[in-house]
Amino acid sequence: MRRLNSIRILRAVTATTVVVHHVLIQDGRMFGEFRVDVFFVLSGFVIALALEAGTHSVRDFVTSRMVRIVPLYWLATLLVFFGALLRPDLFNSTTANIPGLLKSLFFIPYRKESGHMFPMLFVGWTLNYEMLFYATSALALWRFRRHVPLIFAAITLMLATLFLIASLAHSSRPIVEFLAYDRLLEFPLGIAVWFVWRKGVRIPVALAATGAVAMYALMTCIERVWPDISPLLGNGVPTCLLLLSTLSLEGRVVDSAFTRGLLYLGDASYATYLSHPFVIEAMRKLVPKVVHGFDVRSPTGVILAIVVASAVGCVVYRYIDKPLHRAIGRLIKVKRAVNAPAAGKDASCRVT
């Protein structure tokens, strides 16, 4: 799958928005709720880009997604579990219990003691939706592997059907509420952007940069002025234009030290996403005990949170995330190499 630098830079910007959002929301100020919508639409586009050739097997697709998401998330979740076990006073609504741990590790939505439907690492709620999207993608790939348009049609149909059934059920059960969230339909929006982009539709460069900034500003205004609007309409649709504008600037991404820094921040965005809650909570609860008067919600605190969270994310990516990927990749290759001769031998025996 090709690596689009414009997308990597968009990831870096979105990861920064996540950090600011989780700092300011503690003070009741809203900014950056739309970062979820950007990630979901972007995920739909990236998966479409990965499957467009029609050469992926279901096993390779599932393996690549699991290796990408699971190891670091499990480590972060276990860190929360043992942290809540040893220092429960540092956590707001998380208790160290085995059922919650297992549901969190295996991406099963459940309601915490606070009433919120979050896993132990609260940002992991978005990964529950990602995993559902990957599951429907794997099913569609299994059924229509050689027919790429049918794969994407099947994904869209399955997600829309699940959403419709759950919406009509009017149940308070966690799984029903989980499926009735209209952000579930933002993954197909990303596929739609891929389709338009694949057809060669581009926004003129003179308008693309302005369009990207305008969509970002529009979503910022919508969440303040019209907070109750459906995320699918208020954020999902503008994100499609944001993504297409960003893609239209691909040819204008020049090689420079600043660009390379942004690209690395984009590559580390997943690590930043999972690690930034630890950074923010440490800056909120622990730093004031050492630095009198420090407030992470102040302008200086927000800037410092962005810098520290981004730096920690890059360190986690460089020294934990990437080594984990390489190690697991080697294990998978070794396992396949070991199984291949056995499979060949069995096949020859059957022929004989």
C-alpha cells in the first residue's frame, strides 16, 4: 500500500487536536471533538486504499490489522489495570476488575461504574469501532475477494444494517447503544472519498489548502454553536472535504526538516493517541505537587501538554511500537515457514 505524505501530516494534526481536546474538556471547554470523525473517515479511506488491488487474503488482512492495533493497546490497557490496582486514588472512574479488563482487551463494549461506555483505557472506545469495521471488512473480503466494488458495497451494507437494527431496537444495552451510534457510518464515508479520489477528482491546489483550513474551522464552530447536531452530518461530511483537500495537496509536500518532523509525528500518531492520557493525567495531578501553581489547562499548560505528549508518543513509537511490530512480524514469518513444508507434505500424501 502506498504511503501518502499528505495523510501522514493530517494524522499529525489530528493527534495534536486529540491532546488539546482532552486537556480543555476537563475545564468544560469544547474543542476537537471532531478528531474522532477525522480518524474514522481516514480509516475508511486507508482500508479502501489497502484493499483496492484485490490481492489481500483474509488472513493477511486480519493479521496486519491486529499487529497494527492490538499489541500497543494491550500494553496500555494493562498499564491502566495495574495502575488502578496499585494506586486507585489516581484514577477517576476506573477500577481494577478482571471482567472489565477482559472486555477491554477483546474490544467488547461495556458500561463502567460511572455510567460511561468506555474501556479501561478510555480512548480505546474508538478502537472498538475500528475493530467492528475491520471485522466487516474481513467478512466482505472473504466473500468477494476478487470483486473490489462488491467488497466496499458489502462493508457499507453491513454497517448500515447494524446501525439501522440497533437504532430501531431502542435498547439501553451497551452493545445496542454501541451499534446505534451514527459515527459507525463514517467508515463508508472514507471509502466514498477513496472512490472519488481514485476517479481522479482533485481540488485545485489554490483552493485545497484554504478548503482544508476552512473545514477544520467549520467543525470547530459547529461543535460550539450546534453541539447537538449528528456527528455524521456536522463532522463526517466536512471531514470528507477536509480529506479530499488534504489529498489534493499531496504533490505540494516538499522534503524539509519541518516536513520530516510532521511525517514522523503522523507515523507516531497511534502511539501518541494511546499514551497521551497518561501524560495529561500526570500533568494534571502530579506536576502541580512539584511545580506550585501549574495548571495544564492554562495556555502555557496546553502548549506544554502538546509538546510532552507528542514527544512521549514519538518515544513510544520508536522504542516500543515499532519493535513490537517487527518482533511479531518475524514470529509470523517463522510460523508460516514452519507450517509451509508440513502443508506441502500433507498435500503430497493426499495426492499419492
